[in-house]
Amino acid sequence: MACNTNSLSSKLVINVCDARRLGHICNYEIDLCEGRITAVFVPGEGGFWGLSRNSEIRIPWDKIRKIGEDAILVELPVMPGECKNPPQKKKWFW
């Protein structure tokens, strides 16, 4: 399968380890000697209304598992304490 960077950037990147949507590719790391992409970057977590962002998330090319028509599946292990939405305790209102 051949594709260009524009078509890659339009696909949604999804982490298969936690089913989290990471966003769309915003940058590339290229090995000029080898002539190949070595990593892709997606924007970090958004701040207030998404105006301020943390640093970009680097995804090594070998962590890309599947490039489909609409999405790119990556395998990034979830680090302990990284879960952004822990399960909530049920609140009972009587």
C-alpha cells in the first residue's frame, strides 16, 4: 500500500492498548540516510478548550500495527497512573 503524508495525516490515530483516540498526525520524524519515516507525532493532551497543549506524543514507526482507510492503530503501553478517566464510584441519591 502506498500513501502520502497528507493521507496519513487525515487518519485518526488510535491506541489499541486502551482504545484511546490520540488524534491526527501533526509531525513526522524522518531518517534522511535511510529515506524512511522513523516516528510520527500526535498532539499532546489539550488544556483549557484545547488552547494550550503539552508536548507532542512520539510514536515510533515499529509501534504502528495497522494503517487502514480511516484510522491508524498503534500499540502504546499504558503506564501505571496514566489513566485519565478512572472508574467513578456510584453515588446514590435517596
